[in-house]
Amino acid sequence: MRWSVGLRKHGRRMAVILLPLCLLLGHLTGAYQLALITRLDALIYDTRLRLTLPGTLDERVVIVDIDEKSLAEVGHWPWGRDQLAHLTQRLFDEYGIRALGFDVLFSEADTSSGLHSLQDLARSTFQDDPWFAQRVQQLGEQLNYDRRFARVLAQRPVVLGYYFSSDREGRRKGVLPAPVLDSHALPAQGLRVLEWDGYGASLPELAAAAPLAGFFNSVTDEDGVVRSLPLLARYQGQYYESLALALYRAAQGRPEVLPVLAPGAGQVVPVLEGLRLSGPGLQQVIPVDERGTTLVPFRGPGGPQGGSYRYLSAVDVLQGRAPAEVLRGRIVLVGSTSPGLLDLRATPVGQTYPGVESHANVVSGLLDQRLAVRPDYALGYEALVLLLVGGWLAWVLPRVSAVMALCWGALTGVAVVGLNVGLYQAAGLVFPLASAVLLVLLALMLNMSYGYLVESRAKRRLANVFGTYVPPELVDQMLLAPERYSMRAASRELTVMFCDMRGFTRLSEGLSPEALQDLLNSLFSRLTLCIRRHQGTIDKYMGDCVMAFWGAPVAQDDHAAKAVAAALDMVAEVAAFNQARQALGQAPISVGIGLNTGLMRVGDMGSDLRRSYTVIGDAVNLASRLEGLSKLYGVSVVASETTRQQATGVGQWLALDRVRVQGKEGAVTIFSPGPWAPFGALPGLSTDQAQAWDQFLLAYRSKDWPVCEQLLENLQKTECLVGLCQLFAQRLSRFQQHPPADDWDGVTGLDTK
């Protein structure tokens, strides 16, 4: 029931707030692509990554840099394989490194020694010279740099680098290593990982000497930034490992690699969610996304000055100038930071980031077992967050003020961001965040826009319509829920008041138009303030009369009590007004007030040319008749019995009479507020005197004229009852001369309006 009421009340605004949710879900399901969200997610990821960089030195991984200094001393790249053999031998034999990886490609034979030229001469120009052929054969072992390099690589934990490519021709060069995954460990459907159709790998001789190799491909996002590296790739149905993974395995004794598949036996192609390394002393699961990639755990800005890894110039290692303690027992990567060798990448932490350091970061992350990953269920997480956030905001925002809406929106945004960051920090899970943040912002913007453009217009219309009728505090209350209030006519129980200035015609004859205008404006201003002070609605001003009612447009349970309190306040205000007039030598003014509570029609009524928010009905007419009786009964306020019954807490009431007014068949008991009401219309009336008056009315209605005369004689001594006593004394005199009929019920019939 409460949900249906809320939907009726806030349905349109909720629908407006849910619009961005539908828009974002369309993007999420792939119906269309919103590039803005992709860019924002990348920006958020990069910002979060930079804010959480360790910024510390990892001494376990060292980079031997083919830098500008090395190129200047040794010569341009590529170097002779004899230099690389010397470098490799020195790293293992003299510096005692743990494992070595080459972020360098060896797909071309080394001809720098001139051996090929000598062999060509032996086969052509000097083919008839046995000594020359013999000498070339003797020099072959010494000048075959590829073979020398292969001998150094053999039986050492060395990983050679290669690359995969995708082109129509599927070019292939060199020899690939053995696949890392055994086909028996794979599902029949295969894995949904990155796939290539070409490669460039090491020379057969080198590949045979160093059978462990890894590809050094990276994944470039749409904005040209490298954030991920694949750990596993497929080529012609076989699965191969990356340079970083192969180097880590080489350092750990080459543990076996097994796939970890996400639950879901019904999937056409199983989803890869991790790689399990299993070997002596090592059981480790490496999280990867369904493409077999992992996010690079960058440690710092990168480069020799970045402070994340030690960079040693390759020439210093070749010359034996590198400090041994820096290299001993370390995992070493050979790569280049020289711009001329084109191994610089744009990354979240730098626009010219060395590619070799990206692999070093992955090795470091594998050592720490802290690789972050976008899990395969990231899409479901994003959809769930969007639905929860969208539903929550659509429910709460229409129900609160603008300030509270901003507070709830901010708290929701903080909760979404906090959950996202918490999962990243605690579990290394990278979930999309841009869509949820964008949803919060759009929901707030649409909520505010709707409130300003639609509801504010409705509120302004409401204020314009009711502002002249209703006290400002009630208008403010109405503006909190303008949809609840309208000008449409409705039947409601209300309390209506008529207040008329007595003797206005006689008074106006002696005043100029300007003076009369000032008098009315001054008096009506005072009376209007009294009505508004007690939350009444001004209906209209009719000459010297003001009409008001309580209980609409804002419902009031105590509308009768408020109306009576306003009437007594108006009587006191007129008394104060008369004191000011008497001080100026001006004649006093008196007013008569009629109050009635009952069912009446309230709403916007009138003609096409002029309409007003008013009340009509028999209950309204009765209040008008009661106002006319105030002068007859000598009191300022006359109220019906229904008003007296509902005006609880007002004080003592004085019954005046039972009357039958013109146009109404039923009798009405009329009352006036008693002496206990503030600024009462009958000051000075004691409880005993009020009881004596009730006894008089009882005797009067019983036609016990002697008792009436006796009680009336005593009551006439009460100043505030003089007018009432005179009225009933005249009636007693008339009834004694002309007794009423036997069926007389004590009701006074009145034939005047």
C-alpha cells in the first residue's frame, strides 16, 4: 500500500531519475557503446593506480639497460652475439644472478664476425685453395657468434623473448618454444584468450639452447595506453606464456602451469580466471581476466630515475664495473631505455615508459602475489551496483529536500567509491566505477532539474494561487508536497467564520472616502493578522465583512479550536484598536463574529472571468446567520454547537439559545466562548453566574416563567449579561401576555438573515 502511494505521488520524478539507469544498462549490455564511460573508467583506474603506487625500490629484480651510454661505448644495436654471450656468462658466473630474461628479439643471424663472408669466399674465389678452406673451418667455431651465444645459454635459467603478430599473411620467423599448457589439461572447447596468427621468434640454434621463452606483447587500450600484459596467448590452438611469466617460472624452478576455469559447465567456451603454478615448494594461483591478461602492477613513474628498480648500464656489466651485491641472487631483465630502440610505451604512470620495466613489474607482482585483475564477473557486478544505486536514488531523492538529496547522493557516491576501492585494495579486484559515479551525478542533476523546472513551477503556481488566502507558514507546508493540493472542489468538514463591522453604514456616512479607506484597511489588516496567526484561510472581503475558514487547503484536525481562538484574538485586537481610536477622539468600533463547523464544498469556484478559492454550502450559510445574531444576543462571538463540541481546550462556553434560522428547518443551539477563554467575549462571568444562566435557560424552555423572572432578576446585575437579560426579559413579557403554544419546544424562530 505504501509503495503504491509512493508511486502515485513520486512516480514521474522516479521515472526521470531512472532514465540514466536505463541509458547505462543499454551501454552495459552492448546495445550501444558510450565512449565517455570507457574513457572515464580508464581515467579513474589511472588516477587510483597513481594514488596507490608503492613508490619503493624492489631489489629482487634488476634491469640491465642497453642505454645511450652502452650504445656509445659498445656500438650501435644490434650488438654482436659474442658481446651478449660475454654479458650472459658474466651475469651468471661472476655476478651469480638467479635468472635472466631478454626483452630482445634474436630472429636474425649474427653476421658481424665476417664468417659468412669468409665462407662465401671459400666457396667461390678460393674454392681451389685447400688451406683457405681449412683455415675458415678452423675459425668457424670462434667466429660463429650465434653458436657461442647458444653455448652460453645452454643449461642456464635464461628466457628469450619473442613476439606474436596479427596480419593477413600470418608471417612466421624463427622457432617458437614448446606450449606452456598440456593439451590434456585443457577443455575440449579451448580457452577464450588472445589469439595471434603470426610470430617473430629466436633462431633455431638459440631456441634449442634456451628452450624457455616468452612473448613480450602488451595490450594497448583504445586511448593508446598500456595497462595490461597478457600472461597467456593462443597460436594455432596451442597456448604460450609471456616473458614475465616464463622468467618467473625460470626463477622458481619451472613449476607446471595449469588453467583455473570459472564455474559454469554450460558455457560454450570456458572462461579462464587464473593460472595455477604447481611445483616443489610452490603452489600459486595467478589471477587473470578471461583474455588471459593481467593489469600491470606499476610501482612508480618508471625509468632509471623512477626509483622502482635498479638500472645498470649493459656496458658496466660487460666491463665488470657493476657492483656485485646489486646483482647477486637477483632476477635480471635485459632491455633498453634508448629512444632509438623504440621500446617506450605510454602507460598510466608515464608517457615514455620503458617496455622492459612493464615486464619487471609483472615479475615483481608475481613474487609478491599481488596482481590485480578485472574478474570475469565484473559485468554482473557493474549491473548489480547500477540497479541498487539507481533503485535507491529513485526511491529516496523524490522524498527529501534538495539539501538532503545532495547529502544522500554524496553518501551514495562515497559508498560506491569506497566499496570499489576497498575491493581493489583488499582483493586486487578491479571493477568498473565510472558508470555508477555517473549514475549518481546524473540522478542528482535530473532530480534537481525536475525539482526546479517542474516542481518549482508547480510550487510557484501554488504559492501564487494560495499566497493571498493562506498564511505563509501554511504555504511553506504546502510547498513540501504541492501535488497534494489543488483548486478542485471537494467536500470536507471545515470551520467557517464571518466577521462583520457593526454600525458601518452609520459610521461611513460621517467619513470621507479616504478616511473610510484608511479605517477599513487598518481594521482589516489587524483582523487578517489574527486569522493568519491562527492558520486560517482568508476567503474574501465583502464591504465591511471578512470571511475565513479553517481546515483547507491544509488539513487541520483542530480547525474548530483554531477558528475560536482566532475569533477571540480578533475581539481583543478590536478592543486594542478602539483604545487607540479613543485616544484620538474617534468613535469606537464593534464587530460581530459567527462560527460554524460542518460539511461544505471547498475549491476554485466562480466564472470564466473571475474565480476564487472559497467554501459554499448550508454550513457556510449558517455561519453567516450566526454572525448576524451576535448583535441580537449582545455578544461578540456566536458559535454553533458543532463548533463548541470540536473546539476542545477553548475554555467555558455560555449557551445563548436554541434558534431556527431562516432557510434551515432544524434547531441550532448557539454558544459564545466563556470567561476562561483568553480575551473572552464575556469577561467577568463567574462559574456560578454561568450555572445560573444555564438554570435560567432550562426554566425558560420549560415555560416556568416565575423561576425565569427570579433568576433573571439576579442575572441582570451581571454587567456582561445585561444585553442577554434584556432580550429574554422582553420575551418573558411577551410570553406572559401571549403564552406560546403547548407544543412549543423552546426554540426561537428567526425570520431575518
